[in-house]
Amino acid sequence: MTTSTPEEARTQIVNMVRDFVRRDVEPVADRLDREDIVPHGLIDKMKDLGLFGITVPEEYGGLGLDYTTFASIFEELSKGFMSISGAIGTHHILTYVLTHFGTEEQKRHFLPDLASGKKRGGLALTEPSGGTDVANLQTTADKDGEEYVINGTKMFITNGRYGDSFLLLARTDRTAEPKHSGISAFVVEKGDPGFKVGRDLDKMGYRGLDTCELIFEDFRVPSENLVGEVEGKGFAQVMSGLETGRINIAARAVGVAQAAFNASIRYSQQRQTFGVPISQHQAIQLKLSDMATKIQAARLLTYDAAAKKDQGERADLEANMAKLFASEVCQEVTMEALRIHGGYGYIKESPVERYYRDAPLMIIGEGTNEILRVVIARQLLRRPEYQI
């Protein structure tokens, strides 16, 4: 009896995802985007592939895979239809936080259903008054006996309509200094009238996925749903989870950019002007070479961050750099792809038009690039190992 190596296992599952994307996702991606349809059938197939439990330990029903494989899966999904990766994006931040900071009882209670996809998770972090400034969030959780009473509104919540469980950040201590030390993380589940799903948000891109506001009005959650059963740790727990979130956003950006580049290569070899394919014109060749080079640089940054995470090393700086660079490259490459396609890239029937609308999500998602630049600079100033 032979057992596969980690590299062979990675190749096998990435190939399965690639086949799924080509067979089931690509043929319907344009319609899902155009009509803004949540593809429940495709999400069910993702459950069957185990994609809701990519990094969840096997003892809790997950695949127990590494973050390099995690990034590869997000890249492949995003080549076909970036929105489909959103169904498992913040879901994995919830499973990460539970895996690394939950009590053993919490892991055994929540992780098996999340890993199988029986329950679909999300992250209730951003609020109407602000997203990046997490330390000043306004949602409150007041202790009342063996429960917490939660009040507040969360905004731009992926999986908000069809998700079941959410990692929610709320303020448990209004007087704590610094402010982030008064924030705690809870696992909240639907079913109580105090937990309402508000309006669905009509987005420019990232369509075919439910994005909503969540409203909490005297919503009661058991104290055993406090992550780690310790108050004041929520900020650090979620920031750790966002390292993986930024790796997945970077991988999505690489996937969308690669799809736009692939479309551009094909079109440039088919479209003719002045008696030759436009790929023979130097102006187009310069675009293609720059696109390919920048995509590969973004990919290397992304997988470097994933590798550090796999090795148990600190990866916050690398994840931030990868997300920043890959998302900006994605925006640039999709614009160049549109220019290569000319008028055909500007019409709705072209996937290039969709890639261009999807690209900004990676720039603003999981922390805007403007704030990430400041965070990266502060990290560099504090870490002498990056001073050469």
C-alpha cells in the first residue's frame, strides 16, 4: 500500500478543482454574473469536494490541507468565476479562528458542520460607520447572566443571506484602553428574531453571491459561544484570521488576472489588423510581457506568504504585501486586457468586462490597500530583519 506525498495530494485536489471550474463553473459564469444569481447547485458541489473544510483538521471533519493548497484552490476558482470563491472565503476565517482559539468543546461543536458545508459561515466585522477602523466598532455585547445581549449593525457581509453561522466582533468593555482590548469574538447563529438579515447589496462586481447587512437587536447568544470563553481577545483573534483572508484575496487576484491574461493571449492571436494578428504588433507584445511578468510576481508573493504560514512562521507582513501587490496588479492587468480587446472587451458578453468589474473587490476587501500600505510601513519599521 502506498500513500501520497503532500505535493501529490495538493496536485490531486487542485486538479479536481480545476476540472470542476472548467466543467461546471465557466459555462454558467456570465449568466450568474449578469442575473446576480447565487449558484446553490455549484456551492453544493463545492461541499462535496470538501472545500468548506480545506484547512480544518481532519479530526474535526476537514481536509487538513496546507495554506499553499488553500491559495491554489482560491486561484483556480477565481479563474472561472471569482464570486464562487467568496462562498468559502470568510467561512474559512471563521473556521481558522475556531481551530486556533476556540475551546475543545467549541471545536467539536462547530467545526464538523462547518467543514462539511452543512453550515455556511461568514465574518460579521464591518459596520456602516466604518470597516478598516476595527478598534472603534460600535456593536456591543453586554453580559446578562449566562448570555450576552448583542446590539448593532454589520455591513457588507458575505454569505449574509444564506449563511448560518458568523464570527462576530462586538465590544464587551466600553471603557477599555486601548480600545481594541475591549473587543470580543462570538460565534452567532441564525434562528432568533433578534438576528435579522437586512437588505441585499447591489454590487458593481462580485455578483452571484449574497452580500447583506446584518442587524442585531437585543440578540442573545450563550456565553459558551464567546471564542475561547475569554473576553477582550477578539481583535487579536480576527487579525490572525485575516492573515489567511489576505492570502485568499491575493490568490483570487492572481486567478482573475491570469484569466484576463489568458483571454488576451487568445484574442491577440485571433484578431487581425493590417493583415496580421495583433499579437504581431509590438504595442500588444509589450502589454502581454508586462502582464505576464507582473502576474508571476504577484503569484510568487502570494505563495511565499502561504509557505510562511505553513511553516508556522509569522506571515502578517508577507500576507499584507501579497494582497496589496496582487490586487493592484489584477486591476492593472484587467484594464490592459480590456484595451487589448478594444470594443469587444467593453461589452457585457465578454468575460473581460466581468474581470474588470471584479478586480476592485480585491483592492478594498480584507482591508483597503491605502490602510495596508500604512500597516506594512509600520511593520517594516518594527522588524529589523527586513533592514538589509
